[in-house]
Amino acid sequence: MTNFLEPPRLRVGEDIEEERRTTWLELFYDLVFVVAVSQLAHNLKEDISLSGLFGFVVLFIPIWWSWIGTTLYANRFDSDDVVHRLLIGLQMLTAAAMAINIHHGLAESSAGFALSYALGRAVLVIEYIRAGIHIPSARLLTTQYATGFAIAAFFWLISAAVPIPWRFGFWTLGIIIDFVTPLIGSKFQIGLLPHASHLPERFGLFTLIVLGEAIIAVVNGMSQQKWDVLTVIAAVFGLLIAFSWWWVYFDNLGGTPIEMARTHGRISVVNLWLYTHLPLVIGIAAAGVSVEQILLSKPTIALPDSQRWLICGSVALCSLSVSILHRYGVLRYCKIRSQYRLVSAGVLLAIAIFGQGLLPVAIISLVALVSAAQVVQDLYQSRPTTRLVDPEI
């Protein structure tokens, strides 16, 4: 901390090529979202049905968007002064309040959840106004963001006073405005693109948070179950699923979207990178829940339909998301890898459709093998001889 009241400074633009790492404050901030994701997973464990999955997604979106809002602001304007630290502290409090209200977030705690989210967005609006005051070159962008996020926060705020189910209509309006605001402000982003080394690292860290749920799932499942050969094998395959998608994601991660936007003016690629991460992290988090449920199920009885669809559908969603990221050069640009991810999503859905009657260990082993096949394909494709043949790989 260099100055007691150091004003926000532009962290992108002229210094875009400088290497920049995640700060200790950002890592500390992430801890609240570890808890929030865990609470979301707990909700889904209690109700693995279409309605339970819908509720999981509805509550996941504002949690993820809260993290995204603070992350994108810090990427452009972070300054380690006292005011910024205090504002981040307030955002941590609002995120913690959201986590507390998640358990009954679509019922009696929904008003508390809405108020917590609205207050968190209000703090973000204050940060953007502060940045606009001190950085004239960014004022068009900060004004656009502050206005859009303030309107969205207003809808969330008044929703707390509206009875269910109308309350959720205001949530929908608020989240739509939240999501559309960066898209409307795209023309102001060209000269203020995110930092090419910092943002991929931040996205990677949130991906690790949700991947951690898969590890927790294996530990919880094994600690509550009497060990036998089938359960141990299922646990190993559960870890293999998490390890495979960690490999696939982080081996292809980079700042390519930001570089493309800077050199070709393709800001749409950055937005695609941002929004496609939502189904990806939802899929990973749901996959962790499904692994735990499989480990807790009767190993000699066919896996229930809801659990089979959850693990196959969630991992298929991950595969489809990564396929899109490959296809448009958001992750490493490669048509072949994109096609393999798409095929794997289809195979996983086929397992869900035709796997009725299979034991839990059979389902999780098939999903793990499909996931591991993506790693094997990447390794095969990365051979020096292959790279000489096809420069797009």
C-alpha cells in the first residue's frame, strides 16, 4: 500500500504488456466465493431434480456476476489504497450475506439475498464513479457501467419489497440489465481492454474454486460411506474427471481474446470469453455435486435417473462450453479440439439416454473415460510432428 488515499489509476492501456499477477487482496476476496459456491452445491445436493437444478442456476448467476463485477473493475482500475480496501471489504460482506441467504434463496431468504446482491452492486457503482472522477480518459466507460449497474441494483432492491413470485420478475430484469451493460459499452472498451495476463489468471482461479467442489465431493462421499472396492473405484474416477477438465482448461488458457481485440478490434471475442465461462463453471460445480451423490449411492443398485442425468449433463455442458471457446479462439484456437469437445458432449448425453440400469461405478467410469480421452487427444495433437503439419493446432 503506497499511499493512504491513492486515487484509482488505469491499470490497462500503456502498461498492457506488463506482467501482472493477482493481488493478495483479490485472493482474500475469493475466499467468500469458495463459501458461496459450497452453499450452492449444498442446495443442489438436497434437491437433484429439474426444479432443484433450476434453483441452483438462478442463484449461481448473481453469485458469479458479483465476482465478475469486482474482478473486471480491479483489472482496469485497481489501486491498493485504503479506500479501495474498505470498499472491497464491504463487497466481501455483501457476498457473505448472499452466501448466508442461499439455503432458502428462492423462498423465505430471497428478500435477504436480493438486498445483499443490490448492496454489492451499489458498492461497485461507487467504485466506478470514483474511477471516473480521477481518470478522465475512462469516464465514458465508467459512466456507462455505473449507470447500468445502478439501474440493475435498483430493480434488485425494490424486489425485496415485492411478494413472490413477482419478486423474481424484478430479479430477471435486474440481471438482464447487468449482463447487457458491458455489451452496450463495448465501443468504450477498445482503448480500455482488460489486462492480457491478469484476467486469464483471475478466470482460472474461479475455475479452480468450482473444481475444488469436485475434490470436496470425493472426500465427503468417501467419509460418509463404508469403503468397498466399487466405492473406491468410483472415487478414483471422480478425481479423474476433475483432473481431466483441469488439464483441458488450463493447458489451453491464455490471453488470446484480449490480444485479438487489441490487434483486430474484435471486442466480441472478449465478451464471448466472459459469458461462456458461466455455463462452464456451472457445469463444473454441478459435476462435483453429482460425483458426491454417486459415491453416496448404493454401489450394487442401478444409479437413479436424476443422478445419471446430472453427471452426464453437467460434464457435457463443460465439454460444450470448452468447444465454443476453442472454436472462436477464446481458448487455444483449434477446430479439431473444438470438434472433439463437441463429440464428447454428444457421447455423454448418449450415456445419459441409454445408461438406464447401469451401476453407479459404470456411469462414473464412462464419464471419466470420455473426459480423460480429451486429455489424451490433446497430448497426441501437441506432438512436434503434428504442430508442423497443422499450424492452427
